[in-house]
Amino acid sequence: MLLKYFLIFLLMPISTFAADIPVADFARHAQYTEMKISPDGQYLGAIAIVQGERELSLIRLSDHSGKNLHASVGREVDDFEWVNDRRVIYTVGLRLGGLVRPVATGELFGVNADGGGNEALFGFQAGSATITATNIRHAEPERASAALLDYRGSDENYVLISVTPWSNDAHPGDGDFPSVHRMDVRSGTHSRVITAPLRNAEFVLDHDGVARFAYATNADYKGQVYYRRDADSKWELIEQGGEKDGSLRVPITFSRDGKIVYFYCGIEGKGSAVCSWDVATRKFNALSPADNNDVSGIVLSADRKDIVALRYEPGRPKLAVLDKQSDGVKLLTNLMQKFPGQDVILGTSTRDGSKTIVSVQSDTNPGEFYLFDSASNKLEFMAAREPWIKPEQMATMEPFEFKARDGLELHGYLTRPTGKEQTKNLPLVVLPHGGPFLIRDHWAFDPEVQLLASRGYAVLQVNFRGSGGYGHSFYKAGQREWGGKMQDDVTDATRWAIAQGVADANRICIYGASYGGYAALMGAEKEPDLYRCAIGYAGVYNLKLEAARSDTARSQSGVSYMKSMIGDNETDLLQRSPISNIGALKAAVMLVHGSEDQRVPIANAEQLRDVMDKRHIAYEWLQKRGEGHGFYDEKNIAEFYEKMLAFLDKHIGAGAKTAAH
């Protein structure tokens, strides 16, 4: 096992009962989030969380020696890729509030497998480090963002990157258009290969490294896809579509022989799919499962030149196999037999496909990394994402489905405390997800769900209309339904749990973050006799304020999105806001917010607090300075969880009065 060779390894005591698990264990960040093997299989890279910050760990497998690499002050390692046997390119990011992953700065850095040669290769810091080799030119600082493209050529010292100059909004021009560049992985020097025909474009390369597609969606959510027949051809527009009708088809990758291109596409009356596009005939053919579920991901062959299966999630994750004879599908089938009831995901492989990183996870397992050796057909345990969590102590999530009051089929998850799977009339916490559009709850480990279940609460999650995963029509059904049908879906799910005998109708609370915070307060106001308490965490309580002051409203695309999804009639926005409906409230309220929240400014919570003060309505308040859209500091998260559990206990737990309110 490799854990002892990383520079930080914490051992936690094993608890006998779920209720004995410390609250702090559910507040901790995962210790490892990503793991990738070098092309020759000699080294391993991982993102490790060290003292609350993401670092890059590089391990030599022969003797398990390693290095931990810190990003520059104020930044964290965001992601990394092995670009050859001994060189890694990594990106850095800035931490913004409660986001688990930092927001990338657009810079590229390079480091050798032994920790040497750490250089800023691209961005405004490029060229700051000294390069001693006289025959290698220095990279120069530039005001642009870059991303590594999915292609490795025969020359291991060069990669292809996309470069997007920072836009000059006052005088936009062709210089703002992204372009493909060939970059030296040692020095960062690079030269332009081709420029996209539209702004904000992303590229798809063929297996020879030629940029064949460029696509983007503009501020009005109108998408375009351009295509080139070969490196000497000009761009031609082949696809146009928009968010409103879900018609835009987006290229993913080429088939092994280059005769087929795979696209994400929409099928009328069904979910988002994967389609094959014949390069010669330019005709599409749908490859997706014959149901209304969106394709959530693809499974590639070890050499990344074929799509061998599609992932989707009606309840638990499932696979739609495209090539039963492929090595990738055979490996997955083999591994799924070794880990029954868990979700198995293939990670990076060595150049020859002999070794593969495998991650295994489930509703009770935060995730484990293994190294599979095809020659010996053996798995070697590498690391656990959260080694202090014991899956056998966690509660299972059960998918369910039912029909909303208007007949729309809805899906969700019910989690009952361990040992109480058959118990009736449990205290229930309804947990609407944030987003809300194209976001969904998954069958996966959720620390908040497990925290609540460990304290005796059943937890109900529903993918209300507007959520992702169930097709474009389902997503569109949530448009401008904040406080309307989206809220009714949450209510209907709650009443379903009561009708099933799961929930005690007199012991139900509703809790959510971001949009979920909005849904918690609106639910308590629209259904004053249904919920005993409501907890809003970084919630939206004034839609008019949110539309004007959220960081989403700082771009034209963000404004267009808000108008499309929420509406732009100020009177209507206020009517559908919790601050305007507080008079109907009977439930106890807890409000939690970060002072530096840019996505949902704290003025939302402050205005709701002021309205409650004027009406002499009691509430509990928790505000943390330095925190953004959700808390990131583990101590702050733990404090919030402790206060939330005490609040729930008072109103629906052991300390609550059982009389109906």
C-alpha cells in the first residue's frame, strides 16, 4: 500500500456505531481526489489534500519514494496530466468559497517526475524561472489562458494546447479567438497552428493531432460547430442549435479509423445521447440507451481511440455497452464482479495498456484507488479518498420513483439510518439540491446525507423538474418554475415519503444550500403545516436582488441565463421570493451564510433576517467571515454541522415535542 509514502497520512479510530462517528469526520475534505499513472508505469501522480490545500504528489513505484509539490502562495494545484514518461503538466487555481475544486487561472506549469524542473510554462508568470539549457528558448509572460488538448504525438517533448487571449471587451477583435498551439513541455515556448472561427471555442482533434472541430455557445445560448476535412482545409459551419430546443450536437472524439466522429446530441422526447457522425456521408446515428436518461459519461479504450461504453444513471449508475469485445469492456466486467454493488470507473492506463488506475465508489464508499495489472490479473490497493470513513458504518441510498401531481415521473433517493431500514415513521430531513438546472442528486457518497443518517434521520432527495439526467424536456420543464412546479415536486416527494410510512408527518424538516436554501424557505412558506423547521445555507431569498447582484449577472451570458431560467419581471421575482412570503411561515428557521459569497450575496440572508426581525419571528443565525458560497474551512463546516444537528434535535429529534404544530 502506498499511503505511508505520501507525506501526510492520518489514522482515525474505528467507531462501533454510526452515531459515534465524530461530526468532524463528515466535515473533512477528501485526502486524495485524483490518481494517474505515467505512460511507462514507473510513476504515480495524485492530488492530495494537505492541511486543507490541494497538492501534487509524485511517487516512484519501484521504491515508493515521492515528492509533494505545493503551488505558489494563495493557489492550489487544480489538475495534472502526464505528458511523457517523466514530465507532468499541472494547472493551478484559486479557492472560491466552498467549491471543492479551485477555479483554474489558465496557467500551465511543468515538473519532472522526481520533483525537479518545476517551471511556469504558460501565463503571466511564465519565464519567471531560470532555465539553464542554452539551446532552449524561454517562455514569455502573456495575458491569456491555456488548456492541454487531448493528444500525445510521437515527439514526447511537445504537446498541443488551446490558447485563449484575455478579451478586451472595449475593442474585441480576432485576437480574442482561441487557437491551437504546439508547446515545448520543457520550456513552454509555443507556436500557433490554427485559430478558431468563433470566440470561446473548444477544439476536438483527430488522432493525428489535427484540429478538426471548433465549437462554442454564445451569450444568447446559440451554439455553432465548425469542421475541417483536414489540416489544409478551411473551417465550415456544419451545426447550429440552441439551449432552447436542445438541438445542438457537440463533437467528442474520433473513432480509431477516423471515419466516425462521436457527438453529444439530443434526441426528441428522450435524453441527451451520444450519436455517431459518418465523416463521408455526414449522417448521424444515435447510440444511446432507449430510455429518457441522459448519457452522463463515456468509457474509452485504454489508448483513448475508441468509445466502448456509455454511462447513464436512472437510479444507480449503469452502462450501455457499444463494443462487447473491447479490452475496456472486458476489464470493466471483470472488475464489476470483484466489486459487486459498487460503481467501477477506469482511469488512466500505461502506454501499452498493461496497468490501469481503477476507482471504486458507492453510496457508502467515498472512493478507493487501485492499480490493476493485466499480466497478473491482480489489483493493488493504492489509497482511499477518505480513509477515516468506514463503509460498513454508512447508510445505504435507495433509488425511488413516483409521479408528481401533474403526472410527470420523478426520481430520487431515500436514505434510512443503518439498522432502521424497515423502521416506519422516522424523523425526516428533505434535502433539495442546489444548482438547480442540469444539476442532480446522484447515487454516491454524500457526507451530509451520511451525517444526518448517522444521527437517526431519514433523508429524502428528489431530482425535481429542471434537474439534469432525465432529458432535455425534463430540464426545460423547470424553466421559470422557481417557487412553482419545481417547489411542488419537492412537496410531492415529501408527501410520498409520508404515504409510504417512511416519515412521521409531525417530524419533517427541510434543508438545502444555494437553490436548495431557496427551496427550503419557500417550502416552509408554501406548506406551513408540512415542515417543522427549515435550514437555508447560502440560500437565495430575494430573486430580484440575486438577478442584479450575483456574480452570474456580471456577464451577458449570465444575464441571458437568469432571464431564461428565472424570469425578468421584477414584480414576479419578488412575489416568488421568500422575503415576500414570510407571513405564512410557521416553521423554525436557521440561516447560514458566508460573508464573501459572490454567487449568492449575503444580502439575501440579511434582508430575510431584517424582515423576520420586523415581524418578531425568531431564527438562528450563523455567519462566517472569509467564507464564500458554502464553507470551506473544516472547522467552520464542523461548527455548522454541530449547530444544525442541535437545531434538528430540538425540532424533530429526541429533544422535540411530538405534538403536531
